[in-house]
Amino acid sequence: MEKNEFKIGNTLIELVLGDITEMDTDAIVNAANSSLLGGGGVDGAIHRKGGLKIFEECKKIRATKYPSGLPTGEAVITSAGNLKSQFVIHTVGPVWQGGIHDESKLLEKAYDSSLRLALSKGLSSISFPSISTGAYNYPIKQASFVALNAIIKFADKQQKIAKIVMVLFSKKTFDIYLTTAKSLFK
Ligand code: ADP
């Protein structure tokens, strides 16, 4: 598994080339859609491997807290069913619409909401996919700056989450994130 590590204070930030459904961090993040009822890409992979328990909990969240869907940038937590992690944090990234519809702010918020939720649950490690860069079409290089800056900003402020991992699914995406990380972690 290809892997690079960076440090912000006591927080380890890792870039990994791999499949997020294989990660054993306390939580993995799902790039969900607002329905919370499943989709393609990483969402489909998490529900397929994690099993019905995650889906049932998502349905309950829809029925109780978010009857009209989870707004973009917000995050909720469920257990992780059959996955190696303990929890799945479901967040909704923005759909790319040319960059003039607050996409970067909303993408930053998706990372930040997920990290805050993990912190509030006392978790010490979390893995993210590259939110919004699949079906939602966010340009990868721009997304990599938003994602890593959000993570750095959060890591700067806290000491509790010891490890934050970006799990990149293709070599191309991994290389783009790595180039961005090398420019940001100096
Ligand atoms: P979005 O709708 O937010 O764009 P997608 O799931 O379509 O979400 O894509 C987000 C990113 O997740 C893409 O870079 C995609 O290649 C990647 N991805 C898909 N499956 C996995 C997986 N199993 N593990 C990690 N990343 C994945």
C-alpha cells in the first residue's frame, strides 16, 4: 500500500492509495448524497460491504432528524456494520457547478463537520475519501487543496484526533493529493 505521512503538531496526517472500506480507523467517512439511502462510488461500496445495519440507521436518521435529507456540508454518524472501522460518518459534499456556487466553502464544511463529529464522539482516528471528486465532478486538484487545508486547520486547533487519513482510490488522485500536500506541509 502506497503511503505518505505528514505531521501537524501531534496529529499524523496520512495519504494512502487504497480502498476506504478496508480501513481500520475508528471512523471512515462516506461521501454520501443527501438522501442517505445509498448511491454509487464510495457510498455504494460502504453500504455493500458494511451491510444492512448501516442502511437501517441511515433510514432512521432520515425519519427522525433529517426528513428532507442531509444538507450539503453537514455530517451524521452510524455504526459500521461489517466493516473494520467502528463508525461511518456520512457527509454530503457539493456538486461542482463551475466553482461560483460556494463549492469550496461547502466542501471545507463537509470535512470540518465530519472532524468535529468525530471529536465530539471521542474518536482518535478517521479516514476520508476524496469527497465530491467522483460523481459530483469537483476538480481533483482544487478539491485536494480544500480537503488538506481543512484538515490542517482542524489539526492545528486540537490534539485529540491522533490520525487523519486521506484514502485515494486511484494512483492519479493519490499523486495529485501528494503534490498538494508537499506544497502545504513545509
Ligand atoms: P461524490 O459523489 O462525492 O463525488 P464518489 O463516491 O462518486 O463521491 O467519488 C468520490 C471519490 O471516492 C472519487 O475519487 C472516487 O474515485 C473515490 N472512491 C470510489 N470508491 C472508493 C473506495 N472504495 N475507497 C476510496 N475511495 C473511493
